[in-house]
Amino acid sequence: MPDLVNLTNSAPYLGNDHLHVGDGKGLSISHIGHTMLSSPKHTFTLSNILHVPHITKPLLSVHKFYRDNNVYFEFHASVFYAKDFTSKAVLLFGQSNDGLYVLSKSSTTTIPQAYWSPCISASADLWHCRLGHPTSCIFNMLVLKNKIICTSRCSLIQYQAYPFCKTLRL
């Protein structure tokens, strides 16, 4: 991914690895981070994205995309489809251009960074406040789907909703 601002919670890459391209060149990796990719029908998680400043085209690992999003790909001569593994519904598609399958801007949008922060861990109470005090069911679903990372035992958290009062006396 050539543009670092598209990554959420990016951190400098401290490894010695390089991304090797078709001509054998090893391109330096400067950062690693996360982002989301949205289509009209679905939002996809892209985790552990490598920022390679000198790459000319962003590349996508089909295998990693499949693993992170529970989709499968169908490739045809001039088009590809990413389909939901269970329902078989088309969630994303793209055209072939000069031998490469391309995700166009019209079929996807990147979600702004403010909406996604999978790397930041916090206590269950802090997450509960950050998320606007969700019910236990919703909170636990976010934990189970690894959408939030807790520093304390989150899955057993029970929050109770209290009704609003008509009047408040101090």
C-alpha cells in the first residue's frame, strides 16, 4: 500500500524483510497497520497491511483476504468476484486490466481512520465508554469477533441499563 494515511494504527516495521516484486527487486517495508475496505454490500477487514513506499501499485494477498473475511474468489477472463463463503452472495467485484485484477474506486471506499482501531487495547470499562455503553450482547460480540482488544477479561462483562428519570433532584 503506497499511501501511509490509509493505514489505521500504523507502526514502524522493525523487521528486516523486503517485498520482492517481479523483477527480483526487494522493496523496503516502512510500516505495518490495519484498515477497512468497504463495498456497497460489505465492509472488509485488512489486517497487517505492509506500507511499501516505493511500490507502484497496491497489491492484495487473495489468501490473506480470504482468511480475514471469510470470502472466496471467483476469477473469470475479464472480471473477478469476492463471494460470501456461506451465502455465496457477491460482496465485491473488479475488472481485469492488463493481466491484473483491479479493485476500482467505484466498487470500494476506504473507511476513515477514526472508525477503526483494532490494535489499541483497553480495559473493558474504557471500551464500554468509548462505544457509547453498548449492551452486554453487543459488547461480547465485538470481543468474540476480535473487533476490540481488552486488557481485562471482557467476555464475562455484564452491564446493566438503567432507565432515564423524568426529573433529577440533587
